Amino acid sequence: MKASYKKHILQFKRPSGTSRGVMTEKETWLLKIEENDKIGIGECGLLRSLSFDDQPNYEVKLQWVVENIHLGKEILWEALRNWPSIQFGVEQAFLSLESENPFVLFPSEFTDGKESILINGLIWMGEEQFMKEQIDEKLADGFSCVKLKIGAIDFQTEVNLLKYIRQHYSSNQIELRVDANGGFTPDNALKNLEVLATLDLHSIEQPIKQYQIKEMAQLCKITPLPIALDEELIGVTQLKEKRELLEKIRPQYIILKPSLIGGFKGSMEWIDLAEELNIGWWITSALESNIGLNAIAQWAFTLNNSIPQGLGTGALYTNNIDAPLVVKNGALWYDNNLSWQLVF
């Protein structure tokens, strides 16, 4: 068995805004395992400034994985607890190697092209007109759930955009989610949530920045709008710590991004705890290329979660890896009439 890796810089079709700034490109790393004339491909989806493993020696750790690939998936995963995106790449690569088709990690009716995954349409931050254009486009494309990134422009402008949708579509027609990316403060969060709650929203992701456990717990206790933890889960790597966090904060939902929280195994630890504590959850990609998105989507389908998942990021880039993933009528499909691009 041998392994190798390569860096791939994804270029956004247009600058994409979050409350942490505007992104024009996204760095990712592809891991390949070879054994007995078979190959396995995985993606280590690093998000600079957000990933827990955004460290100067990231490539050094990848090289360590390559040199120790013979240890196998389970031993490597445990050794990489502080490197969640590499954990995920290793998981994918071994599953890919073990599969009949290196791109079909979880065979199902989804990969057979018979069933789809309901997803939310993502609206990126930007000027009011740009956001309005995105909203109209998503609604025309048949999405029944739309998620808006908020917290970067004037709050009232963002509220007006949400009102714009509600003037045309009721909550029975379009489910609205918002993601603040920690853009509110403990002082103004409740007031903002009270305003947003009048617009029949499904939920808000990460209203205040992570690591404010006491403040977030209080907010979740009295919120008029369901709160979903997102960034709050990043860097919490031990099962005991995960339980303590959920028991202290008691959010209404958690959002699972495998690249940021230890892949499938790390995500399942969160899911099992959430279900035990009666906390809702859904799966979201984290700007991976189609290699990572494909793995996340196939896995998500097997979990039978009926609410829309956050898997609509495949079309963001000019140089993504060609894949059979297609978005139609607000759902993600695996189209077997299309083929994969060779990545190594």
C-alpha cells in the first residue's frame, strides 16, 4: 500500500462573502491510496481561519499520513484527533479503496440515480441587489428551503431581504434559514432574534461567536427562534467534551460539517449525542470540491434525515472536479449518465 497527496486551489466564480470576509479561492488537499491496482481518493477540506487544524505544519502532517498509511483507517483516525479535515480525507480514501467504484463510497438508491437529497439553496452575502438576484434565482430553480448568510451588511437591510421573500412566499411555501456566522454580540443577539422570529424562519445558525458557552446557553434557553450550533462544534474532539457542550448549551439543532469535526466517525458521535438529548441536526458541506461533497452527500443519504441538507456548494467554482452531482428542483441528484474527472 502506498499513498500520495496533492494541493488543489478552487477558484470561486465570483467572490463569496461571509461575516469573516470575502473569499475568492479555497485551498483543498486530495489524498490518494494505491493497493493491488486499486485506488482510493479522499479530500482533506481545509478552511483557512476556520478549520481547527489550520496550522503551519498541515502539509507536514499530510506527509506523515502518507508515510504511515499502512497503519490503517482506525489507527490513523485516532492519531489524527486534532486534524479533523485529514481524518475525513483518510476515511474517504480508505472507503474509496475498498469500494468497487472509487467514487461510490455508500451504494444506495441515491448513487443509483433513483432518489435525491433535498437541499437548501444558499444565498451569499453581498450588496442588496446581488442578494436579491440570488434569492430570485433559487426560488425559480425550485428550492423549497433557502438559507441566507447574514451578519456582514446592515442588519435592517438583511431583514428587508427576508421580508422581500415573505411578501411573495409563506413559510408553508418556502422554509427560510439564516446563518449569522457569529455576527451578533451577546448584547444585541436577543433583540435581533426577536425581529427575525416575526418572519417565520426555520432557524438561525451560530448567532454569536463560539466559546461563549454561558451566553449561548442562556440564548438557547430564551430564544424565540430555534438556534443551530455550527462553529461551536469545531475543535471539540473528545466524546466527553461533546456531551458536556451539548448538555450545557442545549441548542435546538446542531449542524454537522464532516471536514471540520472529524469526518463520518466524528459526526456520528455528535449525532448519537444529539438524538439522546432530543436535539435536531442536519448535514452541511464546507466548501469542499466535488470529491468531498460526493462523500458527504452519499453518507447523508444513508442517515434518512428528511429535512433539507446543506449540500448545494458544488457549483461555486470555475475549476471544480467534474462529477455526476446535479442540482435539480431544489434537490441533489447523482446522474450516472455523467462521468468523473480523473483527479490524479
